Amino acid sequence: MVDRIVIRKKYAVIVTTYGEVEKLTVRNLWPSSRRILKVVTRQIVKIPTAMIYFIADYRSTKHYINWKLNRYNSSLLAINRSQTKRLSAYIAESGSPFLSHADVKVIDAYYFVPPYLDDMLQELQHDYDGIVVVPMIPVESSFSCGVACQMVIDVYGDSVFAKVKVLSKLWKDDRLHRIYIDYLFGQVSPSMLSPEKGKIGLVLVIHGTLVKDRKGNPPKVFTGLEETIAFFDVLKRKIMADPRNIFSDVRQGCMNHSTGGEWMTDTIEKALMEFKHEGYEGVVMFPYGFFADNSETEYDACKKLEASGFPLSQYVRCINDTPAFGQWLADKVLEELQALRDLQNAFETLDHKL
């Protein structure tokens, strides 16, 4: 009797996000800005090809001057690499039954800076039995996680459902909510905790999205508007109900763009202004709509908080590579890997029967 040879499967996990340049030069900013315009901005605004280069180069120069004068360098890639390493370690240490019959490699890739996600998908498709893509943004839309989905479809075509799964709907997970809230209250400065300090407000920062297009109609692309509102509502409710709560109110702080139509009105500026008019003594800002700090959170949002003039203010960094978040993400990825393997087994069984 000949023993059956069992071949171990190989799976890749790609931890991906927008990506920002680490070494600040105009030359490095140019290709990133052009890819942003081609992949994201053109979904909501028609831009002639010739104009892409002009607009991208203008934005690159503007960012370079602004960041250089303020001595800002993005930490996004460093954080994403750290998240990737932590995720890999937790998966390896998990003792999951999945690892008894499969090898898992965890790597990072990006939409707008090298290593590019679409290139990575091309590179891995023939060497791995399956891929799980992990977009590091909790609320999906055509402008965020949708970019990853489109790249997956472009590379894999008709075979996509049997080969690739993209992690989604992370914002709905109760365990993530608890991790967020424990992290937030664990980070609040002791200076905010004294009762005589007066009213303290919380601004939950997230990337805003389109409400109406330029013609006043609902956007034709998936914007994640309902999901963004629902994520804020559930987190606010849970924060306000927590026994550790020190906040008199919690408000949404959207970060919007200026093109494409009408964006969400609950902006950071509006939240800070309302807290100021209502006599709040202090404000805490937490970017719950981002898993990793980037130029929009640790630079743009933080500068708005610094300029608000509250006697007390605190910026709480994104969840980044905290252990609880890494462990939760590892569990989610292992669930997705098992689901992909189960689907592949079902397809293989069906093929044999046919």
C-alpha cells in the first residue's frame, strides 16, 4: 500500500494601506500623487490625462514645502511594517489547526508607494494557493478598501473567488470596539480626569466621504456613508455607557476633500467650534477611522487640535501596533484563511465529482 503524499498548501497574507513616502523629496512624492489621482480621484472627478501630471506635480510640491517647513515625516509605512511583523508573529504563535496543513507568509504592500499592491498580487499569484488581503482601514468604500478589491479583480479575474479573500466589515466587530475603548481610556492623560476641570469632549476622527455628487445626486460609487455613520454611532454609544467615561459628549470629526461634490458636514472644525462655544474646558481627539497614524491624523488633524486653543487638549494616537489589536487581527485573518481553504476544498470536491 502506497502512502498518500500530502502537499502543504502555501498562503500569503498582504497587509495593505494607502502608503506615504518615507523620505521626503519632491521626486518621491510625484509618482505617489499621480497614482492617487489615477486610482481614487478619477472615480469622482473627470480629469484629463494631461492634467493628472500637472495636478499631481502641484500637489507634490505643495506637500513637500508644507511638510518640510513643519519638519514632518510620515510614520505610516513604519507602523504598517510593525503591524505586519506583529501579525505574522501572532499567527505563528496561535497554535491554530490551520497551520498544521498550510504555511502562511505575511507581507506588506501599498496602493500608492512601493511595494505596490497590484505588483505584489501579480508576483504571488502563481506561487501561492491563496491570498488574504488585509486593508488596514476599518470602514470600506470605493476610495479605501475598494482600491484593494479592484486590484484583486484586475489581477485574478474569473478565478478571484477561489484564490483571494479581502478582509471587510471590520468596523462591525464587537471585539474591536472593546479594544478601541480600552485603549482610549488607557491613553487619556491624568490631567483630563479631575472633576473640577470642567466639561471634556471627545472628537472621533475619520475620513469623511461624499454625500452628493457635483450635480446634487447620490454618488455613483460606493462611498461607505451609511457604514461611517453607523460606526460612529455604535462607538459613541459604547463610550458614553462605559463606567470609565469622562466625556460630556462625543462628536464625529470628518476629514474631507474639496472636490467631487458635497462631503459630510460633521467635520473636525465643526466639532471643535461647537465644543468651544459650549464652554468645554478640554478636548481629546482619537482617530478611530484609521488603524495607523498618517499625515491626515498625526499632522492635519493634530494641527487643528493644537490650533483650537482649549486649556486642555490631547491627541491619542491611532491603535497602531498595540498588542491587543495585533492579536485580534491575527484571529480575524486565521478565520479568513480557514474560510478560503474550506471554499477551495468544496471546489476541489465538486471538480472530482464532475
